[in-house]
Amino acid sequence: MKRWIIFTLLMGLGMAVQAETNGRTIIVQGQGTVAYQPDRAAVALSIAARSKDLGAAQKSAADVAARVLKLADKLGIERRRVDTTAATVRPEYRWNREEEQQELVGYVAERQMDVELEDLSRLGDLVEGAVTAGVNQVSSPSLYSSRERDIYREALAAAAEDARRNAQALAGALGATVGEVVSITTSSGNTPTPMPGVRMAMAAESDAVQTYNAGERSHRTQVQVVFALQ
């Protein structure tokens, strides 16, 4: 008798799960975009010094790094925002045609410096000053906002509202009513508007630092929402 009771209960649970799974649902997409002005930048500076003497190459690269550190101090950039730990040394060869073999011509000492800039008004001073100090290459700055989490949440809320309105429009056209949320998935990314990165204009004027301007960017979030239909 007990076995029959257990079997009956299991059958009832199976039917309940099946009924829930087979309920009517609607799947819609929603998009949310928030425009913002970046107020932070990450800049990578590369130094490469060549010399026939290994020690001389290392010293030359270290001297440039020291000048960049002094520049950072002058611009009010905290030392904890400057990373100078990446350093490599490699031999440099050339092909000797007469002897048909590689011959050592010197050494290349390389330093990589990563600077986090919390004041974008100093971006031009940093880039121009680093080049003057002897930096060989400056990467395109990576721009971001100190409000990234808030911006993401604003875009997320806008995308969720857009998805609900899309569901209501579609369901209403078919004579149905939107019910509870069954599931949600998200995806997001930053979009430069109207131009990526920083516009580094080439100017004839001596005060080139004024030609650095950070354009507006936007954060876009997409959601896919499954609603129950009533």
C-alpha cells in the first residue's frame, strides 16, 4: 500500500513539473545605451635603448625611465599609479655575408611603463613630456570612467525596461498578457562615440598638449528575457 502511495506522489510531482515546463512563454531582446565622458586613462610607454655595451644600454633605458618618473611627480601622478617593473635585455645581431654567420653588434635594453592617469587634463602633458624625456613609443590611451559600475547598471536597467516594452507590444498584438520573468541573460560592451580613443591632432603650434581631446563614449548592454504569458 505504501508503495502505491509513493508512486502516486511521484506521478503527481512529474505532472506538476511538466505542466510548468509546458507553460506559454515569450522571448524578447532589450537594449540599453548610456553615453558618458571618460575621466581616466591608462597609458603604456615603451623605451628601447641600443648600445654595443650591455651596461650602457641598460643605463640609457633607466635614465629615460627616471626622467618619466620625475615628469609624473611634476604632474601630480602618484607613484603607485606608475608601474616601471617590466624590463628586458636582448642581444642584437646582423648577418655577416663574408663569414656567412651572425655577428653580435650590440644590445637592446627595453623598459615598459604603465601609467594610470586620474586627470585627463594632464594627458597631453604626459604624452608630450614622455616623448621629450626619450620614450620611443606611446600607445593609444585606454579611456574609461570612474563611474563604470554605475554606468553599467544604468544601461542594464534601460535594457530591461526596453525588453519589457518589447514583450508587452508583441504580446498585446497577439491578445496575450505579459506575466512574470522566467529567465534573463545579458551581454555588454563599450562603444566609442564618435571616435575611438583620443584624438591626437598634429598641430603646428608649439603647445601641442592642447590638441589632446577625449571624445564621448557609450556603454551598451543587451538582455534576453523570457517572460511567462498569461
